[in-house]
Amino acid sequence: MLASANDDWSIWIDWYEQRLAGGRSVDADLDLACAMLPNDLWEQGPKAVNAEIRRRMEAVREGTIGAHSEGKAQARISRSVRPV
């Protein structure tokens, strides 16, 4: 059902199937970086979010960005933002 929605749900389907098989996260910092996507991106809908997550996954896989540095930067940003 989700796979036919044309919103690139395959990243989530693969993630879920990997967890069912007992697999663990490849990189916790990448998981954090993906979870900390900005609200304006989430508001654009699943196609935009899934495309950005895929982009980040491919960049880490290719070594063009370090998941550790991006995830830690996102964590520092989120900790520095305080509710008003």
C-alpha cells in the first residue's frame, strides 16, 4: 500500500523490515539527523521528507558527509533552542 503511494516509502519499509529481522541502526547519528529534520520540511509532506532522508543516507554511504558531524550539529542546534 505505502510502496504504491509514490512518496518514496521504500526507505521506511526497508527500515521496518530490517528491524523485524533483528537488525540495528547502521549509524545512530544519522538516525538523529533524520529525526531532527526541520519542521518546514515535515510540513512539505512525506515525499519531501523521504527524499531528504534518502539524500542523507546516500551522502553518508558515499562518504560525502559525515553522519557523526551532521547528527551532532543537529543535536547541538536542538539543545540550544529554548521555548519562549
